[in-house]
Amino acid sequence: MSLIARKELRDKRHREGDKKHLLVVEDSQLVVRLLKYYASRELKEYAVHFAETYQRGVELFEKYQEKLFAAIVDLNLPDAADGEMAHYLLEYDVPVIILTGNYNEDVREKLIKMGTVDYVVKEGRYSYEYAIGLVKRLEKNQNVKVLVAEDSAPQRAFIKSLLEQHLYQVVTAVNGKEARSMLEADDGIKMLITDYYMPEMDGFELTKKLRSNPNMSDLIIIGLSGAEKNTISAKFIKNGANDFLSKPFIQEEFHCRITHNVKMLENIQDIREWAVRDALTKLYNRRYLFDQGSKMHAKAVAHEKCLSVAVIDIDHFKRINDEYGHAAGDSALIQLSDLFATMLTQFLLVRLGGEEFCVVIPDLSRYQVMKLMDAVRNLVSEKDIDIGDHTVNITISIGVVSTLHDSLDSQINAADKLLYAAKNRGRDCVIGEDDEIYS
């Protein structure tokens, strides 16, 4: 298979949105049972195919090769005792995770030269959980863009190939000046791996300049150097690098450092995300509304664009809690939130608290917004909500303000007053400015 054909097949396998397939080739029934268990927990969205022999592994690969995301392969199979299954799959650029019970330095060197993603020694349950976790790690890596700044073409190509083995998106620069320009032009780059000695701007100067830019605060920076001076690592880290590796490095250490730093970034992003999410409904919360919504409001004012605010309240929600219990009320809130999110996915939707929600809607006319919110109201009124052993019919009231106010807060308060006007009109209706009523 040509290099171009292999790349096209690899890209096709890793397309986002397609159902992913995992091939497991392992002859031990105990190991298979453990892998099936962990896959059922962690890879619910995957189709996992199991084979006990090299021959069966090849058959499954030929059947699913255009959909195969990765493979977990025993190094020693009954009909292929010397890693032939792994070699076969690597020829087609399939990311391969090796299982082995006979680890030694010779085996280690062999596995590295083969280009495997990683190798897992069969030492207990954690080993198999780790192998399944690596598949999830590869999936996440596809969304991480890494910039390699290195003036040596062989070193640049080598580092790029290591990262691509783990499915990172990789771009390259030949010096610090070019790297800085690329980072400023592309905020999708999450990690910089930079050599120290480079022409025009070295890695140390690049790190200092990037850290002086507040927009680069989340960028992971890993310094590299082949110099023997033991102060270079300290200089890098003191001036903002997250980590440092001396060249030549051990490939396993390289991958471990990269993975550790990416996980750290993901943890920070998760913490930030949950800080602006409602714990029950998973919608954005009031904090996010006034952060992002205020920016949307300011943009609409500056460009004289349309921006509407709708406040939604569930009618007689207290009755559900009183009659069926708070667990039933929570279930109703979750189901309604999912319904709102489905219909209002392109707008800023938040849970203000309790049974009250807010939607910020840019770029639609007053008429369009009123029709949209009435469609939401109508859908809710027609839908039966299951709360345990009971089914209830729920209605909502909505107040809408499309006239831009001096602030988002003022516009929300105005919409809230119209919401209470809707309550006073008998509920299950939408009221806009000029006492415009939809029901």
C-alpha cells in the first residue's frame, strides 16, 4: 500500500462522528473477559471485535479496516508467536497497543522500533484497564494540536512522527520567530514543544515572550535541549515552561511527559467548565450568562444588531415537588432542560435557578423570536413528562424583550417582568413587548 493510500485510510478511520471500531487479538480467555469488562464500561460507543488467533485477527481486520480506530494485540499468539499480528496492523497504520507477558530490554527495543503506541505488561487488572484507557486517550488526542519548533529537520520529523503515532494534530516551525507567529495566528494550538538552540529566536526567548502574552496562559510549553548544561531546564521552567526534556530522550518518557501535561490541561478545562455549569441539568449557569451574555450584548450594541432575551418559568412547578417529591421535580427539570437544549442549541441557554431559565438570542427579529419561543412553549405543553411511576403534563410561561437595553441585566429584568405578566394572564403563554401575547 502506498504512503498516500495509507494516509487516506488512516484519516478515514479517524474521522470525527463515525462509529469507532476496536480490534482485540488475545488468546487468553481470562484476559479477554477483563478487556470485555473494561471496554463495556469505558468504550460504550465502540464496536469491539475479539480474535484469539492471528488468522482470525486478519479476517476481522479485512472486514472492518476502513472503520478500525485502534487495536490491542497480544505479542505472542498460538499461530504467530513473534509479534506478527502487530507488524501486520502497523503496515496499515493502525495504532497498536501491545500486550506482553515477557517484558525485557530486547523486547522493549523491538516494540519501539515497530512503532507501537505503547506496550502493557500483563501484571494484573490495572494493566487491562490501562490498555482500554489508552484507546480513550488516543481518541482525545485527535483534538489536541501541537506545534513543534525545531531547526533540525531530522529531529523535527522524528518528534512529529512520535506525536502522530498517538494521533495528535502536528504542525511545525523551524525557529522561534516562526513559531510565535503561528501561535498568535492559531489559538487552536494547545501545546508547544520547542528546542532551545534555534536561529532568529531561541526556545528560551520564545517562552518568555509567549508567557508575557495573557492569551497564551493556557498553552503547554515543553522545552528541549541537547546541551549538557544542567541549568537550561531550570531557566526554561522558571520562565514559564511546563516541562523539559533533555535530548536524546527515551521515547516512553517523551510520551509520558506529553500525556501528563495534556491531562493536566484537560483537568483545568474541566474545572473551568463545571464552574459555569448547573450541576443538575448540565446547562450553563447564571455566572456564565453574565460572562458570555454580556459580551454578546456589548457586541450587539456596538454593531447595532438584534439581541433578544427570553426568561422561561415552569408553571406550578411547586405542585410537582409537593405531590411527587423532589426527585420527581429534578427529573422533570432535567427532561425539560434537554428539550430546551434541543430546540435552542444555537443560542445561549442557562438555568437561572429553581425552575427559571434564560435564553439570549442574537440576530433574529422580534417576530422570529416570538414565533420560536411560542414553538418551544407549544412543544412543552404537548409533551408528557415521565417522573417515576407517573406522567405529568407541564406548561411554561415566557417573557421576551427584543429592545436593546443599556445592559444585559436590565434587559433580563425587563423580560422577567413580562414573564410575570404571562403568569397573571393565566400561564402557558409568551408575552413580548407592547403586551404582545402568544399562546
